[in-house]
Amino acid sequence: MSEVDASTKPVEAPSVEAPPVEAPPVEAPPVEQQQETSADAAAAAAKDDPMIKTTAQTDYKDVKKNNKFDPSVREVTDDPEAIRKQVEFYFGDWNFPQDKFMWETCGGSENKPMPITKIHSFKRMRTFQPYSAVVAALRDSKFLEVSGEEGAEVVKRKTPYKPMPEGKAKAEAATVYVKGFGDECPDTQFDLESFFAQFGEVKGLKLRRTNENLFKGSVFVTFMDEDAAKKFLATEPKPTWKGHELKMMTKKAYCDEKSDLIRQGKIEPSSSGPRKFYEGKDNKGRPAKKGGREQDDWKKRRDHDQKNGFRDGRGGRGRGGRGGRGRGGFGRGGRDGGRRDKEQVKDATYSESAPEKKDEKESNGKRAREEDAAGGEEPAAKKVDTKETTEA
């Protein structure tokens, strides 16, 4: 304290401290009540938030665990109407052209019959029991045709699918984007189907997912036509999910918004999105190849390189080799620096039709070995013949 402060500060008279008054003890509420209070506070905080956000964390070790969809939570039933509705969806004009498994099994427009036992093995079909009830329900379908001996019945469309140039455009125009559904539960797919059904007939509903199969909290919903989609967007009061607001717009508006944000540099475009499949072609209009690359692609590239003496900056070990170990290479292990993007996870909203399969790994000779080496220790150098050749 400065001298000035000391001289100007009034001198306080000594005070007599009063004896402390003990306040009556306050009992803590029981644990159950504390939990209820915390839950109420969380609910109140959530209520103030206009939209439910996703909080789930991505499991990178096992991406299959990111998808919480589990149809086994549904009760087993033999309801013929529910059976027909589900199978007719698989063969319907919305799902069939973009469901790779269905398309390839039935040969697209060739309309090959498909074993009902195979369809009965689909995740969503397992709740329909017994098998005989499935067959009986499909025999009454006006859209599908059943044939074959008992226990080995097959089913196909009565009228083969015919690709229509404007078919995809019409489906896109009838599709809306809706966000605000929070984290996924085992029956979220079913709950959302019931939710949107109250606004009109729904041809398809896709839960949007990351490349790691985690639900984004948003969906694409395709109604019967463009007018039905516009009617949904114009609904008053606006639809809500569990008392929370929803962000709603046409799919076109959503795509335009994303493109604009990318141009502004506010978001980065996805570098490894799932490949789109439609009417037997990928998103670039080329025939889709089973398993991605052709099995002998690496052999063709090897033969091409050998014929050209590993020139043109490809595959050599020298300084300029694109895939070489020398200074000029862009990395090791061949094309794209030997780094392969992780296997892309299908956007699981096309359909749940394909039966579960065990993970398949490439074993295409040299390419597979390079891929293995890229993520582990440096591969051992190959033996080189060091003998000098003499000119004739």
C-alpha cells in the first residue's frame, strides 16, 4: 500500500464479531431425484435447441458397427400385405434400377426369376415367417409372378423393367432432403418410414451415411411425384421430429446449396464418395464392373509396361519413375503413390436387399502385395542380377 493510500484511508474501529449462526443442514435429494433433475435439465436444454444434432462417434476399426439398423427388433409376422409391400419394393421402379444386387441377379431388363429363398434371407424379410406365408402372399401380388416347385419357388416382375430416359429425372424431382433426426437407433429406418407415410405415398427413403456408414441425421425421401414432394414441403404447420424443427428442401436445392458452399471454399468436396449405381452403370455412365476393377487390370498394365520397357515415367525404379523408389517418384507402390482409398461403404439406403457377405480382400498378385506393403513395413528389395554384360 502506498503512503498516500495509508494516509487517506479512514481508520476502522475494531468490531466485535458476532457468534456465527449455524444454518440448518440441507439434505441432498435422493439419487433417483438427482437423476430425474439432470434428465429434466437435459430435456429442457434440448427443447431450446430448434434441431436435434447427431452425437454418435465414428467407429473406424469396424465400420459395420456404425450402422445401427437392426430389423430383428421388429415382431415376427405373417402379414401378407406387409410381405407383398416389401418384396414389391425390391422389384419396384424406384429401387430396382439402383439396387446393384437385385439388378445383377435378375439381369436388369432380362427379368430373370429370383429364388424366393434368396429374398427371404434379406435382413428385412427375416421377420416374415414362415416361408410358406411369404410364398402365399406373393402369389396374390398383382405386380409379381410366382412359379416353380414347392420349396423352390421363384419370383419375377410380370412386366419387365424398361429403362426410361426421364425416369431418373422424375425421381430426382420427387425427392426431398430432410435433416434433424439425431442419432440412429435399431428401428430408426422403420420410424422414419412411418413418419413420412402420413404425408403421402413414399416410393423410397434413404438414410444418408458417411463413407464409414454412420448416419448423418438426414434423409432423402422420394414421393410419388414432384407435386407430392411440393405438397410435403408446403405442409403447415411445418412437420417436426420429437418436438424439434426439421430442415427441409428439394434435393435439387440441397445439391445447389452444397455446390455453392464448395465454390465459396467453405466446405471441401467429398474425395471418395460411394459409387452411384443406376441401371447397370456407375455414376459416369459406364458399365459397372463387379468388384470394382477388373480382376486382370494389373496384368494388362504390367504387360503394357513391359512392352514399353517400363518407360514413359511409369513403374521404373529410376529417378523419374512415377511409381519408383527414386527421387522423382510420387511415392512407392505404383499408381497414386501406392495408396488405396479404403473400401467404400454403400449408402445402405438403396435397399437392404443384398444378403450379408464376409469381407472380401483382393489377392490380385502384384497389386495386392503392393497394397499390403503400403501400410506396413518397407518391402524387401528384390534381388538384382549384378553381372555385367559384355557387348558382342
